[in-house]
Amino acid sequence: MKFMNFSRGDDSSVRLGCELGQHCLDVTGAITAGHIRFNEVSSIEEALRIEGGIGVLEKQLHGLTSELSGLGTDLLLPASDLRLRQPVFHPEKIIGIGLNYHDHADEVAMTKPEQPLLFAMFANTIIGPDESIIIPEMSDQIDFEAEMGVVIGRRGRHIPVEEAIEHVAGYTIVNDVSARDLQFSDNQWIRGKSFDTFAPIGPCLATTSDLGDGDGLRISLRLNGETMQDSNTSNLIFKVAELVSYTSRVLTLEPGDVIATGTPAGVGFTRKPPVFMKPGDVVEIDLEGVGTLRNLVSR
């Protein structure tokens, strides 16, 4: 099932929805109206932080599908009328994974890591679908990175690999935008990846009940309609369960935390000549089973 945060028209308030065919069910409204028995929530993050989280909510929705389809226009909204927002706004942690696709390691001619390479990302970087990536004055080498994002649904520490997927709520798309000149001149990644707007996330959270362990999903990126990256999560060096387990040995994972699993081959700085994003560009990332994350680029 796909859950999304959305707003309507000029109203900036956020509501929780889920996909039902060509419509979006206003889950927040359905809970308030008593059609769903769940704490009142207005976002995916709020739902994740309630005992049982998205899993409990999803089971109720599956059981009420026939009833919900007759709720009418107040709760069943045309998807085209909605403004999708980022699936998470204030995660406690965003963990990036470096050099985690076989094809990307090959294109940069680097030795594949023996264990996951973790780095920190920050919530100030998050924007949602159709919002603008802002190129900072400090850099003119702004690169794109299509990534599958893992959203944690259950708190965990020292999670065994075989239990790791039980701690995953679902998957989303992350564009791990990078200022390459700063990243490489600093010899570490914090500054080059920490500018406001540098982590577009969306368009939804697709749950593990649909996508399982996240393996075997096609992931691609287009810049102004031209395909730049085209790979599959089967090419991940460390799979989702390994990443969740390993990361939980370093820090406690909390509901709403995001792990950005790394990017495949085709990033801009490896091309000859290099290709970097510029004002006026449109960047779109497709992830099978999740959808398309589209963002504009401006200064």
C-alpha cells in the first residue's frame, strides 16, 4: 500500500492519505469520521510513532476497502487535485550509504567496501515532490544521485539481519544531491551534502507488504528527459536487511528514520564531460513500485 502526505490547494496543512485506485483516501479525515479506528494523525511520521504504526493502519484499510470505496468526494480525493509532500519532515536521523552499487563502484574505479560506508545527512535538506533544489552560491558542480530510501517503522538496536525487514515500514525515493567541488575539496561529505533542499524525498511511502525486502526494483533518473541513471536494486552491494542490521549496531534506529541506500552508475561527475544540474533543469527519479520523484532546479 502507498501512503502519502498531502496538502490541498493553497492550504499548507498536511494530511495523511493512501492510494486507492486513481484516488487518494484522506486517512486523517476517515479516522476523524470514525471509519478507521486509529489515533488521530496528520502525517506518516505521526502514524509510524504510534505502537504498531503503519502496519496496524494498513490492516484496517485492507479490511475496509469495499466500504471505503463508497465514502464519497469528501474523503476520496482525485490524486490530480493534491499537492504531495515529503513522506517524512523531521526524521531524527538520515543515514547515507556511500559506494553501495556494484555498477557505481565500477564506474569510479574504487574498491568495493567490505562493510557499509555510513555518513550523516540532516533534516534541513529535505524537500518534497515538485519543490526546487536551490543551487548555492558556494558551488557550481551540483550532482544528482537517485537512491532508494528505507523508512524505519520500528525502534531497534543490534537488529539481527533475519529480523531487519520487520523494522522497515517501507520505501521511498531520495535524491542525494551533492556539491561535488566541495565534497572533493573537503575530503569528507558533510558540507557538500548539507545545503538546504539537497535531499528531495517522495512521492510516497510504499510499504513492505507490497515491496518486501526492496530487492529487484528498477531505479532510474532523467535530467530534462534524458536518462542518466538506469539500474536495479539487485545491484546493491549491501542489501536493505544488511544495511538496517549494520546501522543498528552503530546507533538506535527510530520510527521515521531514513536510510538512503546509495546511488547506481551514471552520476554527473563521472561523465566526460561532466554533467551538473543548472537552473531551469527538471530531474525525475523513478523507483519501481514507488513512483516518480520530480523536482525543479533553481538558484
